[in-house]
Amino acid sequence: MAIAMRRFKAHILMTTAQIGYTILYFITEAAYSQGLNPHVYITYRHIVAALIMWPFAYFLERKLRPKLTWALFLELFVLSLLGVSLTLNMYFASLKYTSPTFVSSMVNTIAAMTFVIAVLLRMEHLNVRSPRGIGKIVGTILSLGGVTIMTLYKGPAVKNLWGALIHVHGNVIHESWLKGSILTVASCLTWAIWYIMQALTLKRYPAQLSLATWMCFIGAAQSAVFTAFVQHKPSEWKVGFDIKLWSILYGGIVCSGLIIYIQLWCTEEKGPVFVTMFNPLSTIMVACLAYFVFGERLFLGSIIGGIVVIIGLYLVLWGKERDQVGDVRPEDSSSADNEKGKEESQEPFKNSDNKADNQKGCAEV
């Protein structure tokens, strides 16, 4: 049992992270319906995350954290721009113009984008002649195809046998699917680049908790400057003791804090493609919650696309798991050969020592 837990630790953590993201979609949508500005939300959320994580990062990674140089700080600045201020401002702004189901569906294109970029940069091993290489290619295509089905093909609506268990009241959100789609696609592209870049940064800055804290501090500052330019009303910055505050606290502590740390750990252990391939799980959970709890209509295209996405997800994970098994076996065999060689090389010395002892014993007699 313990061996299985260690083997699937990253899988369990990433599944938990997707559950956290699923809850985030609906809390954020409810806060937006109450008038919360998306850019103000991103700024406050990462301020909260940075303040929460800073003490843990300072004390737990004091010996692990490398010296911060100007070159490394510039790299952290760009990483924060891609992963926090630019990406999330576009991403959550698109949620205001569309819906949680649409946004969570489109975010699955990150996996395909990350896979292609990782292969081009030779960070991801791909052998098109091996079954595992074909599995990763087919799995990526299926994931992207499933997302396309969920986005473009609605089909007939599945009849809901009961009403909504939870009603979200507030202002009617103006939907602009074209504007929302452009923002979502742009955020997915920068998000994919961020996954690749953070994998490279972790090699030079292996302190995962400190890296997440730096990204939150810098990203919050970047977002605050941007928000000050686009939002001039002081009233937009005011947050009361309501759903706006709870969404900021949840987004900061759970999503920008805990989940980002989980993703950094899994990225270092399994690679960026492994992390992004779990995004489809959130799509399925969002669709189910939207249908069963919030009473939103669920269409046949979402069901078909969800099944295709899950098949593609496990094909890619199967390919990556086979890659790791293939990488471990040669090392094990080579280490075994080295041990065997050491034993064989030590045998002549053992025989010579025994022979010397025998001669010494004879001389004493």
C-alpha cells in the first residue's frame, strides 16, 4: 500500500488540485455576479497567497534557497508575468464574458500546446515508432478533439429531472463569446509557455515554495499596476465581508498557494506535460456540478467530448508511465552490471589474500 501511494502520489495530488480548481470556478462566478472586478480579484488573491506562504518559504527552505541574482530575478519577473498577471487576468476576464463550463473546456488545450512546445524544445521524449510515443500523440489529439467537441458541438440538451440545488443571485453577466474566446485562447497559450518555463526555472531555483511565493509577490505587483491603469474607480477596490472576500481568500490560500506548490512539485517530479494533462478532469467535474447542483443545462456534446478527453488523458499518462519504466530499467541493469563487475574485480584480491595467509601459516609452522 505504501509503495502504491508513493508511486501514485503525483497522480493523487494533481487530482486534488483539479477538485480545488473546480470549486474555484463557481465561487469566482458568484463573486463576479456580485460586481467583483476580475483584475482586482487577481491582485488581492495573490497578495493573500504571498502573505500566507512567505513564513513557510522563509523558514522551511532557508538552506535550500539559492542566492537571488539580478538575472534570476529577471527570470522570476517574466515567469510571474506569464503565470500570474498576464495569464490569469485574461483567463478570469474571459470567465466574466462566457461561463465556467466553456472556460474549463478551453483550458484543456494547454496540454496539447505544452506537449508540442516541450517536444520542440526537446524537453519531452517522443519516439513515434514506439507504442508509448504513438499513445502520447493519439492521446494529445483526442484530448484536443474532445475539447473541440465540447466547445463547438452542443447537441440536444439532457433533461434535468430536478431544479437547481444552489442558486447564484446577482447581476446578469453580459456574455460576449467572441471576446471571451479570444481571451481564453490567449491565456492558454501563455499558460503553456509558463509551464515550460517553470520547469526550466526549477533547475536553477529548486526551492519550490519560495518560487511560488516570489511569483505571487511579483505577480500581485504587476497586476496592481495594470489594474490601476484600467480601473480608476476607488469603489472597485472595496471588498466587504461577503462572497467577494471568500472568493479572494479561497483563490489566494488554496489555488494560488497550495495548488501552485503542488503543481511545482509535480512539474519537478513528472514534467510539465504530466501536470497539464490533468486539466480535463476539472472540465468533467465542472460540467457535472453545473448540471446536478447549479441546474445549468448539460448538452450531449459535453458528454461525448468529456469521454473523449478522458480517453486521451489516460493514453498520454500511459505513454509517460512507460517512458519512466523504460528509463529506469537500463539504469537498474547497468548498476547491477557494475556491482557484478566490482565483485569480480575484487575476487583476485581475495584469492591473493587467502593465498598469502596460507603461505604465512605454512611459514609459521
